[in-house]
Amino acid sequence: MTPPSPPHQKILFIVPYFGKWPFWMTFFLESCRYNPDIDWLFLTDCGTPKDAPENVRFVATTFKAYCQSVSEKLEISFTPDSPYKLCDLKPALGEVHAEALSGYDFWGFSDIDLIYGDLRNYFTPARLERHDVLSTHERRISGHLCLLRNTPEIRSLFRQVPNWQEKLESREHFGFDEGAFSRLFVRFKKWPRPLRRLLSLTNPLWHRSEFIEACTTPYGRVPWHDGSFNFPSHWCWKRGKLTNSADGPRAFPYFHFIGWKQRTDWCSEAEQNSLADSALPKSGCWHITTTGFRACPS
């Protein structure tokens, strides 16, 4: 008899975001909608987008009030000049928002310059059962999306970083998530892979973690899964499934388009305003290209 599959573990992504929603927010939220058994919590001063999916919750707060709350809960002086500093806070979000995580098995942090595919197809019950921390990069914590088990021990792991208080209290951005926090797990990332893995055997945190390159952030320094730097020319989101022009039917958990959004030929301001209120996000199929979001070919 085949043993029953383990049940879906409950997941909550926590995203503090202040300023102004990007024009692609409607596309981002549509990709959340197609992951109905995963939840998102936004702490924001941007307002609640119209027709937001039920699995995405928005809590209104100001940047100043949010930073004050962080200061109280972590017992530090968290007074950054810019919301960009919140990137350093990501590994501590589980502790900051421990009350909101009641009933959840995993919590995660995520950027919003990405589009989700079928997250459950990637973060399967079996993988979540085996690991406490799951990164989609091989040699560091993936700051744009990472999952962590919701236990007091894992929520407080950031406290093992030497001088973590000083790093969070500083107005300087340290890349705390992908730098100092990563080194708790991956201590020899520049060494050859076989030697790095051998030396990592002495690190208990490594044993309980998954660091696999999921090819979600192309067009950077990390080669594609075939070892080349020939990346897909466009990505296709279709009713919750994410594929690209290079890999046929292979599905990906998400696409982080940081490598495209800063291009000079990325969507013009006029196009951005048009796309934000268009019917395209709800059409069930669209492409992400070097020039922005486009309708699927008929």
C-alpha cells in the first residue's frame, strides 16, 4: 500500500512595503491568487489594492510606526532613513511578527519584483518535511524569497549573527539577509562545491537546510542550469503556471525580474499607467519580456 502523502504545511509570507505600489502590482497579486493555499501579509502605507485576492492581507501602518514596533519587539533602536533598510530585517521578520504566525508551519520573506508560478509544485510537502530553511540559491540565502520553519529556534536564528544588533541599528544597508545571515548556513561559498559540501557536514544548520539553485533570477552572475549564460528571452505566466522560452514545459516556482526592470527599454511611464488598470492581468495569460508585460500571442 502506498503511504499517504504528508499534508500541506501552512505558509505565510511577510512583506513590509512602504512608498508606492509598482505598476506591476496587479500582475504580482494575480500570481498570488493562483496560490490560494498560501497567504501573504503586507505591512504598508500604500493602501489596499482594489480586487486583491483573499489570501493577501494588508495592514495599514506608517513607516515610522512600523520601525518603532520593530524596535520594541527586538529591543533595539531601529530608525532607518529609508525603507530599503527593511531588506536587512528579513531574517528577523518571523520574530517581529510571531503573533501573526500563529497556526502557520512556515514563514517566508519575499520581494515583489517577481511573479509566482505554482509554489506548491516546487515547495512540496516532502521537501518542507525534511528542511527547516529553504533557499532558492545554492550558495546563499535568497533574499527575494526564502522559507523558514515557524519555530522559536528558527525565528530567532538571526540572533546568532555576530553583532546583529549593530548591523540592524545602523542606517547603512548591509545585505544582512544574503550576507551575514547566509554565513550561518554556508560558510565556504567560494570554495569548490565538493570541498564546500564536505566541510559543511560539521554544520548542523546546513543539514537541516536546502540550498538549491532554482533558476529564478536569471541575467545575473549565476549561469543558467545548462552552465551557459544563454537565458530565456521571455517568460510566460498562464493561469498559475510559469514557463519560459528556453525550457519547454518545465515549470518554475517564480521569476525575479530584477535584471529587466532597470533596463532603459522597460515599460515607459505611459505604458505603466495603462497596464496597471488594463484587463491584461486578469486575462489568464501574459508574457514578461525585456520591455515589460505583454499579452500572450493569439
